[in-house]
Amino acid sequence: MDQIKSMSLEDQIALCSGADNWHTKAIPNAGIPILCMSDGPHGLRKMPDSANEMNINGSLPATCFPTAVLSACSWDPNLLEEVGRAIGEEAASHGVGLLLGPGANIKRNPLCGRNFEYFSEDPMLTGKLAAAMIRGVESTGVGACLKHFACNSQEYKRFNSDSVLDERTLREIYLSGFETAVKEGKPSAVMCAYNKVNGEHCSDSKKLLTDILREEWGFDGMVVTDWGAMNDRIRAFEAGCDLNMPGGSSYQEREAAAAVRNGTLDPACVTSSAARVARLALRAQAVQKERKAFDAAAHHALAKRLAAESAVLMKNKDRILPLSEDLDLLFVGPMASQLRYQGGGSSHINPLRLRQLSEICPDIPVLPGCLPDGSGDKKLLQAAEKAAKKAGAVVVFAGLPDSIESEGFDRDNMELPSAYNELIERIAAVNPRTVVVLCCGSPVELPWAEQVKGILYLGLSGEAGAEAAVDLLFGKENPCGKLAESWPLRYRDCVSSDYFAGQHKDAHYREGVYVGYRWYQKAGIPLRYAFGHGLSYTSFAYSDLEIHGDTVSCRVKNSGKRDGAETVQLYISPPEGSGYRPILELKRFEKVFLKHGETKTVRFKLDDRCFAVWQDGWLVPTGDYGVHIGGASDQLFLHGCVHHDGVSWDGTAYPDWYCNPSGSPSHIAFEHLLGRPAAERRARKGIYTMENTLDEMREDSLPARLISKALEKGLSKLSGAEPGSPEYRMTLSSTLDAPLRTLKIFMAKDSAALDALLELSNGHAIRALRKLLDQPQNKKG
Ligand code: BGC
């Protein structure tokens, strides 16, 4: 690129870190404009120019679409593409050239605080939906930034934990969704994750960012760090990590320039990165300038449609739903007056047109039954119980309060607050027509599931979620959502429950490919609701499975009395005796709309990848594969077989646990799978580095302790967030749990203080003083 070649080395390097939180630098001499970025993924979080950046909730109003946890349940790429387009239009209207989303991380464990921002436990579904959303955003001229690449499946110690996993698991589960999203969505940018993968920071990883992303998958866009994820600027240039964000610091820029000068860094790496930043900025210039208006009413209607087509009817005993409007109805629960519709953190939207139930159904009485934070109140409970006794039917709106589910921290357990459980049980005991609407961004245990008649999963449904819920409850809409993740009966049924987050800084992916339904099925563990499950007010009948070569078809009939949509799911099972392979894997799906009585033929094309495993490359083991079609992973009605002549592969040559898994995988079995030891790293005084955090150092470093305490006290004032609120918890963990190098990037100007703090914490007072005195402003001349 000529503009870049004419720039000095220093300018090229400077272009590769942003100007501030949301913009790259303009280089007027070279004709390179600013690129403006804003968060997604389920709406635009554009901060006003005058914003206090620590107040993450202070963004400009935008349409709040359902979060990925719900939109994934639509299983409808076309709809996701429309939503991507709408968000792109809103971004364009604000002069934003790059939207930071969607997220394609795999839901490894239900407690990950950020699961609500991700689509699924399944890479195929994740990839298809992410690709569709990307296509939508990109069609508006705004770029989409696929994130967080890769293996970023927990919030605990998210800035410096190491995701340790074997290559097969990495390829089959954690990279596949990204691969589909990149190949089929063609995003303008990819954001590398905070964590390490197998000991290497994502920002330093040539393997991830160049060998796989660019060379194998053909990605030709820009790689940006997650905010504060840059580790080593020199290695990052070599790895193909282009843009360091947030901007404002000159983090390791001098070192990078020196490395080019002394021949240890190839200048071509810098030039390529600068060119990729410049190319995106140039491409975004037109859309950023134009600031075209968008149709807010149409976007609200789309948000409603997405919520209505995604909500999952989990249970509908005796056809309790849809409810008749003539019934003497009662709404119960704090979420009946304040529906929880989104999660906390960098994806938080200030909705344009939030509508609550009271506005939509002003005549239905509402009683809280417990307090909004999920704690109990005897009087409120009794009042709700009394009214429920007399009501024709009761709908309890329950879920996880804001304080429990957010970016920045994981949940402590899989339970609803106990007051909600008690409320539901007590209401169900006095009213046999009790329905629960669940508002949460991840599965919860449902101890009362057998006691209530109906359960509608509304997830985090965006600004029009309440309207969608009402249409579904009263039958104006027919539910057609299907779960994009398994709902275990109890947390301990989840394979990683013994060793997930909280207990270990590093994430050892001991379970290998057994994530979600792949685990529950192989281990024979019953679920509350299976992957792909979702009921309808009508019924569907499957017939006529035909397999010809690589084409599979079947007929699906709407055999009930109402029009409705069904998601036809195709799973493949491996040849018998395959050892370490899941029993079923989703390979194709299609959502079809059918009028009552109507029948359609659904056709799928299979390819080699549908049968492949990873072993130093994709290979298809020879054998007879099962083809299974139905409306859920546990409702498969049609079964066939295809033979594949591939290669001979021995799936039994894996450690025992992986061939016959039961109980928790041991650390030793995991090391066998990995083929090397996987030790936990411990930080201690004397050997702390910029990689360590205040939280890690506070135990034996007085200065780290004092600073941490001051931050705990002062953050609420600085950020405007109430102590205990999700924003406060996230900001606190983003400070105390961030490595010093990350704080350097965020603090921009005061970074010498962090070098000094590191020396002090390692017990070197004099060196600390020297670091402070060495600051350029303290040097004479
Ligand atoms: C989040 C990203 C987000 C970025 C900018 C990070 O903390 O992990 O998802 O895009 O902040 O807000």
C-alpha cells in the first residue's frame, strides 16, 4: 500500500495503536482517516464523546436486540442477518465504522458470566449464526469484528488465565465456529482474546492469528486486540496482531522501533499491520461520513420478532399455553414489572424504546412476591400467594438479577436466587395453572419444574422482549425457539463442574471434546432439557428419509392445528466402536415455516467435514455413519446410514476416560490426552512480572495491598457504579485482576508508576525509585 510505504517507521508503528478508547489515529499526510469502533454485539454501545469511559452504561440510545443466548435459539441465520444489518445501520448513523461483535466463543460451562453474549455450546450452530450476523453488518458498509479469538470461555482471571487444551479439542470445538464465521461471514476484523492458549498470549500467537486465521481460513482483514490484551508488541507484529486497543498509550512502541532497527523484527510485519489498519480506516471512511438515519420503529419491530421467534417453550403440560385472555390472570415476580432483558458489561445498551409488561397489559395485576435483587420478603410472598389462590392462572416472571450475571465475573452456582424458587413453589402449590417465564442468560437449575404447568424461556430478550412474551403467552405468536445449549438437571452433572474457574487461575479443558450435549449423551446423563429442545402450539411429523450420495432429504408435516415453524436438525453418529468420539454431532439444520396441514421436503448436502476428526489435519475415518433427523437432540425420528471410505483411524487409542467417560476426568488422564504436563502457575514475591495482577501480588506486597484497598473504595466514585452492582464488580475485577501490562495500556500516561510498583512488590525499593526517576519528564535536558 503506497500510503504506508511513504510513512516513517515510527508513524507506521503509531498507527497500530489507537488514539483513544474508540478511535485509531488519522495520518493526514498519508491520507489515512480515523476508524471509529463501538461495542456490539446485540446493539450499538456508542459512547458519547464527552463520556466518562468508566461509566460503561452511559452510551447513546440504540435498539437493544435480544442477546445471543436468546437469538441463537431462533436457529435462523436469515433473521440474524437482518439483525446484523439493522445494527450496522445504527452504527453507520453514528459514524461508527467497526462494530465489535459478534462473539463466537463456545459455552464450555453454564457459569461463564459472559455466556449470554455467546450463541451456543455447539460450534456448527455458533458458526452459522455468527457468519449470518457478520454478513448483515458488513452489508451496510460497517465492518464486523468477530470476537474473542480464541478459547475465552470464562471470566475468572480472564486477562491472564491460560486455556490449556489438546489440538483436537481446539480444532473440533473451539475453533470450528470461528472458522465458519470467518469463511462464510468474511468479517473485516477479528478481535484476539485476553487469555493465553497453551501458554501463549492470543495477541502473540502466530499460530492463531496468521497460520490458522489467515493462511488456513483465508482471513484478509485486521486483527485488533481485546481492550488491554496486548502482551508483547514485537511478537504481536510477528504474529499478525495489527491494532493495539484501547489507544492513548505508546505501549512498547519504542521497543518495536528499536527491534526493527537492530534487525530482530522484520519491518515488513509492521508495514503489513499498518496497511491492514489503514485499509479498514479507508474503507470505513464513507460510511462514517455519511451518517445515514435509520428506521427506529422497524428495528424495534425486528427486535420483537427475533425475541418471539427465539423464545423456547420448554414445557406445556395439558396445553396450559396459550392462555385465554378471559382468564382472571395474575403476574407475579419483580421481573413482571422490570423484565430483565440484557446482561451487564461492555455489551450493555441504553434501549431506544423499552416496553415493560405493565404498559402492554395494564389490566393484569402484578405482585412482586420477593425483592428485585432476588431476596425474600415474607409479606410480599404471602400477598402473592393469597392473590394466586384466587387467580384463574398465574404467570411468574423469574430469572437471574443483574448483579449475578455479567461480563467480568462468573456465576457462583447454577441456582436461581432462593426466594425465586420458594416463590414459584408456593404459587404452584396454591394455583395449578402456574406458568413460569424465565429471564436469564444461561441455564439455571429448575427444582420446581415438575410442579408448574408451563415454562417459557425468554432469555435476555432485548427492549421488545415483554411484547414478544405477551404475544407468545396469549397465542398471537406460536413459539418456535429451540435451545442452543443443554440444560442440566443440576450443576454437578456438568463435566467441568469440579474444576471450572473459581478454583484455578488456568482453564484446563480436561473434558476434551465432551462439551454440552456431546458430554451428557456420551456419559448417559439425563438432562432437564436437551440441546435443540423446544415445543410448539402445533405438532410436526417427520417421514420419508432418503439418502442419495451426499444428499439427505426428509419430509416434515405440520400435523397440528396451527401454523408454525420447526427447526429440522441433522446429527451424525460415528461408526460403532469409534472410541473417543461424541455419540451425536449436529451437522446441518434448517428452520421451516409450515401452515397447518402443510408438508415440505427439507434437503441437506453433507460434505467430508461432517464426518471428520482432527488428527494433524482433518481426516475422515472409514466406516458406517448414522444420520439422524428430528426436532431436538433427544427427539430424533428418522435414522439412516451412510458409508464413508476414508482413512483408518483408531479412536480407541486415547486414554480410557475419553473412550468411556464417566465422572470427572482426572488431571492425569488430561495430561495423557495433552501429551505433556499441565502445571498450574503460581506467582510469588521476587519473580512477579508485568503479567501479574494487583490481586495476585496483594498478599505479600504492601504497596499492591494499599492500592487495591484504595481502588476498592474509590472505584464506585470514579465509575459512578453502585458497590455490588454488576458494573462495579466488573470494573473492580478489570482493575484488580488485570495484569500490570494491561493497566499500562489503560493508564497510558502514568505507566512508570506501574514499573515502580512491580519493583517494589518484588522487594526492590531502589530499583523502584530509579524507574520513577527515569521517566522522561523527570530527566533534565
Ligand atoms: C471486552 C470486549 C469489548 C471491549 C471494548 C472488552 O473488555 O472483552 O468484548 O469489545 O472491552 O469495550
